[in-house]
Amino acid sequence: MNDNSRENLQVFFSSGSGKMGSVLLMIFILISVFVVFTYPLDFGTTVWSNPAYWSDYPKSAPPTWTNIFGNDNVDHQIIDFTTPVDTVSISNREVRTYTHKFNYDSNISPTFLSLSLYDVVYHDRPPTITLSILRPDNGEILIYREIISPPRPGEEGPYVRYSDSPFRINLSGDKSVSSNLVEYIRDNSNEQISINEIIGSNEKVIFSNLDSLQFDEILPGEYELIVKFTVNNENDSISKIRFVLGGSSYGLLGTDSLGRNLSVGLLFGFPIALLIGVTTSTITTFIGTTMGIISGYTGGRTDTIIQRFADTLSNVPLLPVLLFLIFIFGPQLWLVMTILVLFGWPGLTIIIRSMVLQMNSSQSIEAAKSLGASKWRIMYRHIFPQLAPFIFAQLVFFTPAAILAEASLSFLGLGDPSIPTWGQILENGFRTGGVYIGYWWWILPPGLLIVITAMIFVFIALALEPVVNPKLKKM
């Protein structure tokens, strides 16, 4: 590193904006590296855009830490049964029992209840699954009973069920669950109640004090889940049984209307934002600089062609062109980045050309010509180094511009829906009405991340000004 470079670094890091921008940029880079090495490459299509993946998560739930402000929320619980606690043989059948105890001390009922079955294999007759709940008042309610689907015509054993995707039943709205609850209430009280009175709110009945059929008082205490898997062959198996007690809050940053964990999506947005910003700005700066130097130094017909082409692109309206191309190719990230590059370089080309025209008559350029240097050598070895600080500053300025442009296009519904960019998350919040309902955790985090990302490069650009313009250096 020569003395000039060392001096420029000292000038850059001597300012508070340079230090702040560098620290924040390093944090963003570390988070991006973490995401790249821990997230699957097809995260956008197989995870984020797959509603089945998020079916066991609460919908539009605020962050868990909001509970410290006195909000009465239900903790989200996912309970997986893999190993039975007891196995009993009864007349050529085997009953495998799974149990789980948990305390319920909230004053509100869960948002939903669900049961999922994974990888069932049987050899003869279909197995049976039953789910019961033992309440704190020692009342045991049979919640649900399911017989695994029988063999299909021509199918030979062993019979495999639910291997590709689990069998999931929403217990909250299931009519058979409501029927079981009505039967339990009739058997344990003198009150008569119809299915229509409770259907759609089964979870409220299960966790309520049944002394009053208004179901407005939660019964706190210890509950026990009892799952029985009855098989007709000892080789029959089930890999996992999942019971979900839907909470009213979830995670660090809550969930959206599909139950997607927003913190996971926002983390994935870090490398996407840097990819969009750095890639687009680098290509734009390279094309703009190259065309500007060639145009300014060679002059003549080449200069005229480049400048007229740049003027033409500068006057073409970006949004209608983008709408037309998205209509043809569909909303894809590469298309947005290509359009940003295509319409981003002409402005820099015009500026670089004007700077090169002033350098053409300098003594260093004239000396290089007299020594027989080629045009390309002069442009690369004598003109470009003088423009390098300004070009790097423009590269920094282009980066947040590209990120903001993609976020703006995504906000307008023109972004790639399969990739969770911050602009996409923000647009989903507005499109589904989250901003009007008050789902602040869905709107503020992506908006703040977009602003912080832009500010990082603004800080770096401010610190670069004394490097680009020596007159601004402190004496």
C-alpha cells in the first residue's frame, strides 16, 4: 500500500460517518454470509412461498417480546410425539400411547389447534389414531379419531401414507371435534347444546370452565395430551405425530397473514439486498465509466454515437418499459436488475465524458501520446487512475439507489414474488391491509432495514468526499 492510499484510508476513517458506515456494512456482510451458508438455495420457492410449510404457525401474530408490556398472549407450542410411553397388546392389536403434559395459565384461549400425521406405514388393516385431552378438572375429552385411509384397488403392502406431505386436520373448525365436545358436555352436565353453537371455536370450549356454557372463563392448570395409535401388526409405524397449540404471539418479529416467520424472511433479505445493490451498481458503474472514457477520449463519430444512445436511454420512461417486460417475462429479480443497469449507466457516462474532455489537454496525456502510447493504454493507465476516486464514490451512491429502486418496484407489485425481499414483505403488508389494521411488526422492520441500508452507503459516501475532493480535507 503506497503512501497516497494510506493517507486516503486515514482520511476516510477519521470521520464518524466513515466509522459508522464501515461497522454497519460489516454487520450486514456477516449476516449475509450467515444466511448464505445456513439457508437452502431454494428458500424462496420451497419455504417462503409454500403455504403448507407455515400451516402450523399463528397468523398475524405480534412478536413474543410484546408480552412484557402486559399483553395477555398465548405462547405458541408445537408438540411432536415420536416415541410411545406405553405399549399394550389387546386381542391381536397393539395400542401405543403417547402423552405430554403442559400448563395453561393464560386468560384467553389458543388461536387454533391442529393435529398432523407423518409417514404412516401399515401391513394389514389400517391403524387408528385417537386424541384426548385430560383437563385440570380430571375430565377427559375425546377430541378426534381418525382411521388411516385403506388400501387402494390393486395396491400391495406395505401401505405408505403421508410420506410426501403430512395429513393435517384443523381441530378448531372440524365438525367431528365439535360433535365430540357436545357429547362430552351432555354427558357431564344437564345442559343441552347444539353443534352450531360451538363449531368454529372448539379450542375455546376445550380450555374453558364448563360450569358456564358461555365459554368465557378459561380453566387454568395442567393439561395432558393423550394420543393412542392402534395397529393390527407390530411392524406398523408412524414417524411423528404433531399437535400444535396456536399462540397469539410468535418469534422475534411476529408473523404475517400466512403465518410466515417475518424474522426469517427479513434475514433472507440481507444477502438479496446486497446482491441487488452491489451487482447492479458495479455493472452500471463499469459500463458508464467505460463508455464515458471512450466517448470523451476518442471523440468523433464514436463520441456522437455513444452520447446520442445515452441521451435516448435517459429520455425513455422506465416504468412503462418495465411493466411491458414484466408482462412478457413475468416478475423476476434478474429482469428488474437488468432494467436498472440498462437505464442507469447513461447519466454516469455523460459526467465521465465531460471530465475526460478536460483531461485530454493535460501534460501527462500529451506526454504519453508523444511517447507512442496507444489509446487504450492512455485510457487505462493515465485517465482511469485520475477518475478512480470519483468512480468509486459513484459506485457507493449507486448501491443504495439500486436497493431503493427494487424496493419501490416490489412495493408496486412488480418484484419477484418467489423471493422475500424487504420490498416484497412491505408490499404484502400493504396489500393485505396489515398497515390499516395495525400490524406494525409487519411494516416497520422491513421499512427500517431499507432506510438503514441506504444510510450505510450515505455514511460511506460522506466519508469519501474528502478523498475525492482534497479541498475538503481538514487542515
